[in-house]
Amino acid sequence: MDENQKQNITQASEQLTDSAQQSFQMLADRTVALQESNLKLTQNFFQNWIEQVNNQAQGTREATQNLQEQGQRQREAAETLSQEATNAYSEFPNSALSFYQEALSTATQVAQGNMQQAAQATQQGMQAGVQAASQAGQQAMEAANQAGQAGAQAAAEAGQQGAGAANQSAQRGARGAEQAGQQAAEEASQAAQGDEVRATAAARRRAEEMSVDLAQVEGTGQDGQITVDDVRRSAQEG
């Protein structure tokens, strides 16, 4: 293969690589921008939702505290009433105690009902927030998939164009490479038949250039085969 063919193949490969890199860079930039936008949207949504939940929780705590205070006042009123009833009607202690128990039971039921309503409202708010976040995430994924498909299509088209150019250059160099390969194979076969020394074709050429006797070189390659490095080392030692 001559230098012009090598340069043509190299240029075609570089053009293909540059085109693919630009396509993937564009795809990556678009994907990152979309993800950043979706992330900001999700963060804003969750911040608003957390503020709402905190406000609801604060309201629930205030309502619970008010209920507790009302219950305390009711118990105090019931105790006062019970005490007054006991003093006025000492013959009816059981009636005063029954009234106190009924008042306390009523206050407890009211407090429990309010707590359940507050818990249900909080749970509904959390479910609505999770559902909205899930929908936003799905929309972001769909947008990212669409952007990825568009980028992949552009990259594929650029790759096909580069591959066509590289294929043409490769075909021009394939003939010369095939002839050179056949010649090298014939030289290697002749060398293997006429010499018992195991050495690569490159090592044999380098040994001829440096006037090194391969029979005096110790091979460090696979199965003791002599490599170019072995020839250089032997020449330096000699």
C-alpha cells in the first residue's frame, strides 16, 4: 500500500470520527439542556409541594393544639360542674360522675375525629404531589427519548456518509495491500522452509538490515519466536 492510499484512508477515518463526535456532542448537549430544564421544573414543583405540606402540617398542629386546649377547658368545665353538682346534690354522686365521663368521652371523640380528618388531608396532598411528580418525570423521559432518536438518526446518516467515503478509499488500497500480503506470505513461507529459526517476518527483515545472525538470537516471543525487540537487543549487545 503506497503513502497516498494510506493518507486517503487516514483522512477518511478522521472525517468519519469527527462527524460522529460532532453528532454525539450535539446529542449530548441537547440531552443535558433538556435534563437541566426538567430538573429545575421538578425542583420547583417539589419545593412548592413541600411548602404546601408544611403549611398543612402547621395547620394540623395548630388545630390539634386548639383541640387539646378545648379538651382541657371542657375537662376543667366538667370538673367544675361535677364539683358543683357534688356539693349541691351530694345524694347523687353517680349522676355527676356519669356526666363527667360523658363530657370527657365527647371531647375525646371530637379530638379523634379532627385528627383523622387532618391525617386524611395530609395523605391526599402527598398522593397528589407524588402523582404530579410522576407525570412530570414521564414527560421528561419522553422528551429525552425523542431527542435521543433525532440525534441517533443524524449520527447514523453522518456515519453512512463517512463509511461510504472510507469504503471507497479502502477498496483502492485493498488491491495493493492484497498484493503486498501475498508477497510477504510467500517470503515468510520460503523463510520458514529454508530456516529452522523461529522468527517473525519483521524480525527477519530487521536482522537483514542490521546484519544480525538469527541463529545467535534468543527469542522471547510466543513459543520462543524471535521478535524485532530481540534483534535490536542482540545488535546492541554485539
